[in-house]
Amino acid sequence: MQDPLSQTFAALSDPTRRAMLARLSKGKANVSDLAKPFLKEMSLPAITKHLKVLEKAGLITKSKDAQWRPCELNATPLKNISNWMETYRVFWEESFDRLELYLKAVTVKQNLKGNRHDRKK
């Protein structure tokens, strides 16, 4: 069994599933509403498989309301990804800050060399 973070990344790796999540970010939708944009490209069983992947990853919840089967976005796994990525965001920001300092130092050094060269003429 995969860890929850790996399941979430695997679920998000497919553009169809990301599009379904984007739709659900606007509110609940039933399966047929979620399937509608994709029916020209894939079968209803394929849509159902995508929904099962999202559900297994905890990204959506399905409920029953008479004949209506609404799906709803569960953002908790996305928050977990955001928390995991935060460490790397901090790393990259610190790396860019160091690069900025280095580039400023190199620029100052080049300007000093250029000024010395100009004075010799």
C-alpha cells in the first residue's frame, strides 16, 4: 500500500483527474456532470476509474442522495502536499537569495575592475 502523499501525487498526475478536481473546487457535482466533458474521449467506465483513484487518494468524497450521487472535493490531501512542498520552497528561496548576493558581488567586482581599467587610459 502506498503512503497517502504518494497516492495523492499519483492521483494528481493525470490531467483528467486534475480537471475533475478543478470542477469540484467550484462545488459539488454528480458523476454524470463530472463525466460530461470527457465522454467524447473516454468511456463512462474509464471516468469511473478516475473517480475511484481520486476517492482512494482521499481527494473526493461521494455520498448518496436518493438517485443523485454527489461528489465533493476534500482538500486535506492537497494541504498535505502543500506542507511537504513548503520545505522545498524555503530551500529554493534561500538558494535564490544566495545567488542574488553572489551576482551582486560579481557585479561590484566587475565594476571595480572596469573603473580601474578606465583610469589607466
